Amino acid sequence: MNLTLFDNRTFLDWANAWLETKEPNCCNGTMVMYRSALKHLAPLYEIPIDEISAFALEQILSQLQQQSHLSRQTLKVIKSVANGAFTLRFKASPAGQLLSQGNPVQYVDLPAKAGSTKREPILDEQIRWIVDTPHRMQGAAMVGLFAGLRRGEVLALDPMTDFLFEENAISVNKAIAFEHGTAHLKHHTKTDAGMRTVYVPDILIDFLRLSIYREHIFLPSSKGLYLCDKSWHSLWEHYQCDLNIKYGYGVSLHSCKAEKMRKQKNLEWKIKRFTFHQLRHPYVKPTTKKFLSFFKFEMAISLRAFLCFALLLGIKEGPQLVPFIR
């Protein structure tokens, strides 16, 4: 798209042009997030970008927070999309004719009442459920819990080459990206830092040793292919349902009663459900935000070193550290 200073395009034109520049370097999930965020800026679509003020953007964000109760993180993404459009507009301006007002997004403040989404760490009893309950999704949950891998990284694992039993480690060197719900293998992880070797505790190594893998795919579909997005969510829902039946109702998963309960559409939840991403929280929050500016993550995998570093740095987020320490 040929966008110049003399062709005063609308905000939507510049936003779409910015999305085009991002697409080669972003995964499908990130692009879906950006496009979804752009829809919230619909009131600006037909307005020439040079006529949009910081006040107008701030009003839109404020209305979104009040009417749709969007989280602070979602508002940040929406603001970043607007920033991308204005930044591209600024870069496209010929030398000597740059926009006099600069990028108005730099003057935009997020609504003061916008709250962050509360992310709870996995509970001790939920850890016990994962360890003690056989299920098709148990392997994925165990790897997520004790290795901190992302969903795409777990789905891309090759049991024949990526499980390093002698080293008590898992090699992470690829990931699954979903495009329109279909799984595509990428020989690179979400970030450069994601290409790593993760050292894991004996409980996970012992579990993986006892598991039988006949495929080069850790969690294959019924056809021996990578799981699609819909299948993943369906299996995870089934997994949560089984945990609810076993620990919420105290019913054996091998009984006829359990089979009938699985078919009930409105079965009451008597346990606290958890998402796969929650399994990563003990790794993401106390390590990357508190540690990595001082030590590499590989050092933190040593439990004694982890505790010593935590004390030295004054980390007191005990509830978040408990699952990781275990």
C-alpha cells in the first residue's frame, strides 16, 4: 500500500498497513489479537489520521473500560495498535515534512480504573490431582506444571528426540502455531529465548519414562497428527470434567456413574478449575520478573540456588514460589 504525506488516508488504512508490516514476524495468535484490538477502534476508521487527537483516543479507551469492562492488559494492546498506525504514519512522512504534533498516542493515559486480570497460581491440591489422575491430557499437564512449557511447545515435543532422560531435561526447539484453528509446526519458538534446554525434576522424568510413546508427536490426534485448537480445548474440558467427577463428587472414573456424569451438560462444578496457562505462572512471575535481570533461568532451576537467590533478593511471594519449589 503506497501511503504518503500527500495522500491523507484514514486511520483504518494506516492501521491495516501497520498490520501488514507485523505479519511476517508475528505468529497467527498475535495477529488475531491485534486485529481484535483494532475492532475496538472502529469510531476512528473513517477519520483522516492527521485529524485524530490524543484526547479522542483517550475518550475511546475510557468508554471501553466503562462499558465493556476491558482489562488493563487489553487496553494496552488496543493502545499499541493505535501507536503502530501513528508510528508508521510518522515514518512515511518525507524528510522536513514530519507531523508537527508527533505521535499523539504518547500523550494517551489508560483509564485510572482499568484493573489487571487476576492470575492465580496453581494450588497444592490441584498439583496432587494432576500427579495422581491418569488422563490423555495428564502428560501435557505434567510437562506444563514441572517444566513451564507453553502450549505450543508441549504440542510440538517429539518424545523420541526431545526427552533427554540422562540429563533430566527437555529440549525445546520448535512450537505449534494455530492458524484458523489448524496446527502448523514452526521450527522456532515464540521468542529466541524460548529455544532452550529445560532441566526438570525427577517426578517428571519418571513419569515420562513410564509413558509409552509410539509416535514422534507427544500428544497426537486420533489420526496421529498434531492436535488442532478445537481438539485441544475439547480434551482439556474433558480433563477438567474428570477431575470434577473424581475430586468434586468422589466418583470413580471407571464407573458407569462417571460415564453418565460426563454426558451431563450442566454438571455442577464442585472443584476449582484451572487453565493450562496457569501451570506456567510459578515460572513466569517469580523468575522472569524478579530474577532474570540478575541470573539466567537455568541457574534458578537448582532449588537450593533458587531459595538462596530469593532470600538475597528479598522475594517474599511465598504462595507463588511453592509450586515451583516443589
